[in-house]
Amino acid sequence: MSNQDSETIHTAVRDHYRREAENFSSECCGSKAPCDCSSSKNYAVGDLQGLPEGLADVSLGCGNPVSAIDMRAGDTVMDLGSGGGLDCFLSAKKVGPTGMVIGVDMTPEMIAKAQANALKVGASNVEFRPGQIESIPVADGEVDVVISNCVINLSPDKPAVFREMFRALKKGGRVAVSDIVTSGPMSPIVAKSLESWAGCVAGALDMEEYRNGLIAAGFQDVAVTPTDGTPLASLAKRLPGLPFSALITAKKP
Ligand SMILES: C[S@@+](CC[C@H](N)C(=O)[O-])C[C@H]1O[C@@H](n2cnc3c(N)ncnc32)[C@H](O)[C@@H]1O
């Protein structure tokens, strides 16, 4: 993809999420993505207890990476594409006052929304940094855990994102990502639609490509599993190229 195409995608995605920041729809990616991944289903009532009213509605994700990973007191966690900040606030509770959570997002209105939400939550161990996930604003080896919820599919340069995740993690660092993937190639007509890209459909990687991309960046123990529990062996029965939500886990050696 040329630099100009990448910039066109970044601009379309930023415009979409600027509008979402102004008027949260609480749908996966702010669209009716055909993947049955409505954000309200992703969090158990207990996960959200103690959050100020309305905060539970700021999710535009397609899963719950926070509940899928073992976060320890004192860990530094980074959330790629942190949106309104819900996963950051849930992580902040897990890592406690000796830990730290860094949310990264390229949409200024989302950063402002997340910062306003942090004040409501009273979270002092969460920081939101503006930036792109293809060039993450953290030092080498700064973080113990990378999470992300329905964002990497939006990137026009996934290999760069995987390299950056690897660079940012400490040795032994862990990854839990919820994302939209496919099993098989997507229709070229859908893949070319900018609107579908911003709605988390057109940029979805085939799950094997996702796995191989993480391995190429240096990760090990990479697993890609459908969020709804569909056994991998049954995926072949689905229409090829149909997007669905998956949990992706990996480790830096
Ligand atoms: C579908 S929303 C998900 C937000 C959040 N993770 C959640 O679960 O609610 C995608 C978010 O990723 C951000 N984003 C998309 N592409 C990005 C990129 N290349 N770099 C940084 N942020 C990005 C958008 O601004 C938006 O806030």
C-alpha cells in the first residue's frame, strides 16, 4: 500500500472516530459490523462495577482483552487505540497504584474524551498519549502487557504495528488483542470500501495471516481463537471472508 493510500485510510478512520467521540453509539466500531460483536455483550456486570454511570457505554470494542490476560500489580499496560478509555480503566484497577496504564489513540477527540473520563473515574495511574499505533509513542521495552480492542484491523500497515508492539514490550511481555478477522480472503469490493474499513470490516486480516504476521515480528505462543467459542475446525463451514471477532494472544520471548 502506498503512503498516500495509508494516509487516506488514516484520515477516513480518524474522521469516523471523531464523530464517534462526539456521539458514542456503543456498537462494535461504531457500525453494524456483521460480526455479532456488540460491545455491551463483552463485559460481565462485575467487570464494570464501581465505574461512574455512563462509563460502561464508552466501548466500541469487539471483545474483552482485559479479562483474557493475567495482569499483575505493578505492571505497565499499553492499550492500542484506547478510544473512550474503558479497557484502560479496567486495567488500571488490576495493576493497582504501583502499576501504570498508557492509552494510545490517533484521534484527538478520543484522547480528550478519555482524559475527561479519567477525571470522572479518578484514575491517577492512567495516561493517554496521542499517536499512531504504527509508530507508538513509548520507549523500547517500556511495557509488560499490550492490549487492544478492535483497532489493529483499522491499520493500513499491520506489519508495522506488530513490530512496534514487539519493540515496546519487555522480554517476556504478553499480548491480548480482541480484533475482527476473517477465515479466507475477503471480497475485493468490500476490501476497497473506506466506509467498511472504518467500520472494522475491510481491513480485517485472515486469521492465519494475523498469526504469521505476529510470528514474523518475533512473537511466540501465538493463538487466534473465535470470541464466540466456535471450534477452529468448524470455521471452514462459514462463508470465506466473513468477518468475526477473535481473541489473539502472544508472548515476546
Ligand atoms: C473501534 S474503536 C475502539 C476503541 C476502544 N479500543 C474500545 O474498545 O472502545 C477504534 C479506536 O482506535 C483508534 N485508531 C484507529 N486506527 C488507529 C491508528 N492507526 N493509530 C492509533 N489509533 C487508531 C480510533 O481513533 C478509535 O478510537
